Amino acid sequence: MSQEIRVALAGNPNSGKTTIFNALTGSRQHVGNYPGVTVEKRTGTFDISDTRVHVTDLPGTYSLSSYSPEEVVAQRELVDAIPDVMVVVVDSTTLKRSLVLLAQIMQTGDRIVLCLNMADEARTAGQKLDKPALETLLGFPVVETVGHKGQGISELKDAILKASQLERTPSRLVLGERLDTALAAITFHIAKTDIPKATHPWHAVKLLLDDPLYVDRLMEKKGPGKRAVQQAALERKKLEDLCGEDISLFVTQRYYGFVDGLLRETLLRSAHIDTRALSDRIDAFVVNKVAGIPVFLLVMYAIFWLTFTVGEYPMEWIEDLFAWSGDAINGAWPEGKLDVLRSLIVDGILAGVGGVVVFLPNIILLFLGLAVLEDTGYMARAAFLTDRLMHRFGLHGRSFIPMITGFGCTIPGIMATRTMENEKDRLTTMLVLPLMSCGARLPIWMLLIPAFFPPEHRASMLFGIYAIGIVLAFLLALLLRSTLLRGEEAPFVMELPPYRVPTMRSVVGRIIDRSGAYLKKAGTIILAISMLMWVLTSYPKPPEVVDVPAEQQPSALEYSIAGRIGKFIEPAIAPLGFDWKIGVATLGAFAAKEVFVSQLGVIYAMDDFDEDDDEDIGTLRDALARDYTPLVGFSLMLFLLIATPCMATVAITRREAGSWKWAFLQFFGLTAIAWVISFAFFQIGSLLL
Amino acid sequence: MNAAPTPNTELTSALEDYLETIFELVKERKVARVKDIVKARNVKSASVIPALRRLADLGLIHYTKRESIDLTETGEATARRIYSRHKLLVRLFRDFLGMPAELALQDACAMEHNLSDAGVDHLVRFFEFLQSCPDGHDFIERFKGCALVNAESPQDIATCCAKLALSPNDPNIISLRQLKPGQGGSVIRIQGTGAIRQRILDMGIMPEVHIQLERRSPAGDPLWVRVQNSQISLRKKEADMILLRKDTPADTNAP
């Protein structure tokens, strides 16, 4: 590549920006974090002619004010990183509002491409734009795209290349005489500092708006910087007195004024067909007073049903595959040679990893459900329906998405709390999130529910355990919000995009993304822990006692390190109905929740093997059903639902909350609550039954 | 010589105060004695006597040693004028501007001697207007409710006044929250400050824009509104910040 350029992709939420990003970069992307703040950073590359283009997908924002972390990050990328080209993605069906962001971005730099996305929907609505006129007025390329169909992407790439070679020209943004004059007066002083020229108008408007971020920056520049700030204060006072409005409204109105002018000259025909009509009719039914909540519950239940019932079949195939592999290795292994290695592979690795991989179908189906909810737009409706409830418990409608994500995995759920503007809302959501039964706990339910409950009750048991988690999360949130985390709440002003048919590409992409992460965990942490557990459960070997009959031989597992740890903690968990075997497996669940299953697998395989019992135990479920009562089973489910978020959760909470204090509070608090609830359940249950 | 008024003919502020005191005493007890004046003004009788002599010289009081003091006809008129001025200023500071009573009295005393007759006349008319005008009482109450409460922030005063001035009189001017599902209106003003206000503006909700309430969440909150081509949900508390003029049937029937 003879040349490299950097491109930033900006746009409103729901503008299809990420679809455009995916279409541009394909699989050449990287997802990371912005340093210092906790907003996701997506970057990727593509090549065009002999140029390599590095694309950064900025967080979706409606404007570039400085109230949310997303807005601050987007500003930093646009104003401070100074990309070579800025692509502004707008939803063609809401041009008026979307173009305000373009107007702001025109103040942060001059090499821009305007990407009119969802052009097909706008055309269907009867909207007709004079694109050449728009290009002439703006002075930079305008491209029409249909992101999810991949239309206009090659034109967009060409336009990006073209824009990168554009002469740097003064911005053609006109915000009316009064505001332009005021901005010019402020810019006069900014020009004497070392702030890059292209961003002068942006600095000027931010000073006028009294944005502390920029006021501080200019104050650091001493003389001319201070004069710019003073000038801004003067101009602000003048404008406010003149118009009798506060400055933020005045400036926002001038942006809209610019957009109005632009559209007056370029909109040949405005939309006259209501393309939302169908979407609105669906909403009239789906979110109305009577059907809203039942439909919501039905949708949630359907997702769990899909995960549980449909997921059962492929699960069996994978189970069979692992069992067959184990048998094949056992059969093919040369008799008597390196038996330890054989045991490690079959009893340690295959049993451990197999026990986790077997739940991949469930994970995929759950993420399929969530991806469809997200892509159709129902997720926003769900927030609308649930906000009152969330709000009553001190949470925010925006907590809903992270908490739903928490059903998949607590880690992305905690990461998704980054969209919340209020620190206390965010911490509360983060701390109670482990109570949302995550995908890694699904294998546990899959193992335990069929082991202890008859088929006709299984779906409702699963629904029940999720419901208990949700109710506890709410109660705990309320408690936190009225004690440790008392304080103000953030705004709930949210767009409800029209329903859209989800595209295969996006849904599959999301599933691959997330199940990939699950498999990766299985391949690394869980593999390592499986091996460690194998060692702990295999060594030291019990001494042969020749004189006693086989039944009285000490069990190898009991004799091993794991067994001893289990025995050691048994007094603490006995009141919950657990024995030392469960204790051992529960310790493993701290490493990763699903390890509980593989651990039990290892424990039972080892136990069985060493006892040299002829009786075929069959699956783990049968073994569990044999050893424990359903009462113990449910007590165990409660404990695993509430107690000890996994290692990775503790680590991510520490990182996102910024201190060990919250991570420890979460860890010990939840474990204590779990113990109390399981104890109460088991003891009361024992009395009643 | 004639430029400088002789001390004997000038009614100084101190003398005005004495005159006022005598007026009050006479009004109260029909008669004013030196010791009463000494007591009321909290001064020594040595300084009262010369002042009384001067007032007598000016022809404002009848004063003879050890006798009760009475006002002359001119004296009573002058005293009445000074007294009503005093009363007026105390009321202005205490009742209209909401100052503490003691401070109001102090400021009234400092000010009463320096106002011109025309100034007093205008103030009197202004307060008579406030008292007799039907909105006058509300006006004073609003001033106390907004400006006195929000003394620190001029912006809050403006917001508060806008709310008061717009809402009570015109039944069609209501907050977004008060709309019924299916009703609409055009935005007049967005109240409040900071993040919520900016978010509302960013969503395209600003003066002149038409907004319609589509529905409420089954639980009653949040609300679902249509603004131009997009649909937005927001909580009641946020909807409270958006003032609008409700569509009348005429608006709805318009093409």
C-alpha cells in the first residue's frame, strides 16, 4: 500500500452506521476499548486502489454535546484525533434531525463524506433529493447507500478516497449572521493558539456554549486562550440578551436553520407516503395498554422455550460425539502404556471441555433470539414497556438492555452499562447484573433441571429460575439505590426506530461474535481449569489396602486434593443440603460458571472409574438424580444462581467500576445472600416435605 | 447669602423624624410629651429640646416648656406627608419586595427624606395600580415565588416566570404530560437545563415543532410521542419540561 488514510464513521443511533461499517470492512475488524473511558471501540480496514483505509466506528450519538461518555469519545475522535476523512451516516427517512449532526461535524473538519443510508426506504416514501445540488452546496461528496443490502458501498469507498484528496476549503456552514459574527469574534482569539485550524469553528461554538471541556482546554493556552474564553462569555451574554433565550437552544435552532435551508434547496419532493404505517400498526397492537405486557412476556418465554426445547436435539448429537470420541480413544489406546496421559485426555480434557461445548446449541439459540429482538427494534419497545418497573426499583430503562445481555453473558452486560450516563445507575446495574442468569449458567440448568424434575415442569422451572434472578436483581437494586448508591437519575429520552426485518448477515454475525467468545473461553480458561481439576481430583492416589474388601477401599476422589478441600468446606455447605462433591464443583464455578458441569463430570467419571464399579452409571443426570433429592437440586440451583459471580465478572466489574471495592462488594455480598436464601429454602423445605 | 438657606428655616431629616414621632404620639395618645419623645426616639432630652424649639420656630408645633406638645395645622400636614411616605416605603420593602421587617424599617427611614415629591407620587401610583389591577396580586406572588426563591440564578427565574405566565391563564397551554393519547400540540418552550434539555433538543423537540402523544406505557409512564418523522419515548418527568399549545379542533381539521 502506497498510502494510508484514517476515516471516522459518525452517525445517530439507529442510522445503520454499524451496518455500513461492517459492509466497508467485512471481517477485517477489531473490537476494543477507548482508553480511559469505557466505550466500545470498533476499528477495521479496507483497501481501495493503492490506499489502505483505517476505519473507526464512532459510538452513535444524536449530537456532539458533552453530556454522555459516547458524545465525549466521538468528539475526541473527531476533534483531537483529526481523521483524514469523516463519514457522516444519516437515516434518509429522518433527514431533518440527522443532518444536525452533519452541521456540527462540519465545524470539526472539512473533509467529509455524507452517506445517505436507507435510501431505498426514503425513495419508497416518495422522497426525492437533488444529490448534485446537495454536493455543490456542501462542497463534499454525497453517497446514497442501502447498508443491509450492500448497495452503494463501492461508491462510498470511492467517495472516501476522493474526499481524502480534496483541497482543504473553508466550511460552507452558515448559521445566521448573529451566530456567525459571534463565532468569528471568538475564532479570532482561538486562531492565535496552536489549536488546528480545521477545528477552530468547533472550539468557538463550544466556548460559546460554555462547555467546560473546551473552556479548560483554552484556559490552559494562557493569553489568547483566556481571551477567547472571555470573548465567548461576552458573546454569550449578548446573544442571550438579544434573543431572550438561553444559548443552547439558540445554537441548536441555528443548526436546524442551516438544515432547513439545505433541504429547502435540495429536497425536490418530500416524503408523502407513510412508510411507518405498518410498523405503527404493529405497535398499536404490540405495545398497547392491554396486550403490551402479555406480548412482552410471551416473547421472553418464547426465547427461553427455543433455547431449551429446540436446543435439546443438537445437544444430544454433540453429547454423543464426545462420548464416541472418548470411547474411540480408550479403545485405540495401546493397553497399559501412558495410562496417565490417556486419563488426562479422556477424563480431564474431553469430559471437561465436552461438558461445556455441549451447550453451544443453547448459547447459539439464545443469542439468535436476542439478536432478532435487537435487529427488529423490539428491544426499544421492551425498554419502553419495562422502564416504569425498572425506574421504580431505582434502575433506568437503559439498564434493560445490559440486563437482557446479561442473560447471554454477564461480561458484555456489564460492558453494555457504558451507555448509561449516570454513574450511580450504572454501578447499581453492574452490581446486580450477575443475578441475571447468564448463558454460562444455562448448562447448569440444562443439567440439573432434567435430572430432578419431570419433563412437563422443565420449561417452567427454567422460566422460574430466571424469574427469581430478575426479582432478586430488582430488590437488590432498590436496596442499593436507597442506601449506598442514593442519588439522581439520568434522562430517559429514547428513539423508537420502525420495525425492520433483521438481515441474515447481521444476525449471524452477532451469533458468531458471541458464541465465538464462548468457545474461546471453553478452549482456554475452561481447558486449563479442566486439567487442573483433573490433577486435583486424581492426586494423590490412595494407598492400596490389601486386607479390606473393595467396598471399603477409600474412594480415590475422597482421598484426592479436591476431595479434601470439599470435605473441608462441607460443614459450611451442609446446612444448604450440599455434600463435598457439590462443594468441589461449586468452587470450580468461580472460575467459570459452566465449569460446575464439567467438574461434576470429572468428579463422577473419576469416582466411577476408580471404584471399578460394573454398574453403568449412564449420564451425569442419572447419577445426580440418584444421589440427591429435588429439594437439594433446587437449593443448589438457587445457590448457583446467586452466589459468586465468575472470575471474569469480578475482573470486569473491577475494571468498569474503577475500584476493587465494588468488585469485592459484589462478590461477597452475592455469596452471602446466596447462602442465606439456599439455607432458608433447604431448611424450610426439609421441614415441610 | 441668599443661596445658603439659614439653618432655622430648613427641615432637616432629624427634624422630620421628630415631627413624625410627634405625629405618631399624638395619633396614639392625643398628646405628646417630651419624655414620651425621649423614650420613643431613644435619645437624651438635652437633644430633644433644641429640636423642638426649632420645629416651633418653623411653625410646625406648639411648644412651651413642660407642657404637652401639639402640631400646628401646617405641622400636621407636613407630618402626615412624611408619615405616609414612611409607611409606603416600609410596605414596599416588607410586603412587596419581601424583605425582613426590621431591615425594611431601617431602609425606609434612610430613604424617606431623600425622595422628591414626584418620586413618591409615582411610587404611590405604581403600588395603587398593583393593588387595584386584577393581576396585581398574582404578579407579586409570582415575584416572591420565582425571583426570591431563585435569587442565585437569573435563568431559573426566567424559566419559572415562563411557566407561571404561560400556564394558568390559557387552558390550551399545557405541558406534554397533560396531553391525552391522540392529542397533539406545538412546542412553545423547553424548560430546565443540562443533559435532559439538550437530549430533548437533540431529538428535534424545540419551539414551533409539532408533537403528538401516541400512547402511554401500560404502566402509565413513560410516554410515546411522535415528532416529525420519528417516534420517541420519554418519562412524564421529562415531558413536564415541554410546554406546548394544544391543538384546537380547528387545527386538527385543517388540511
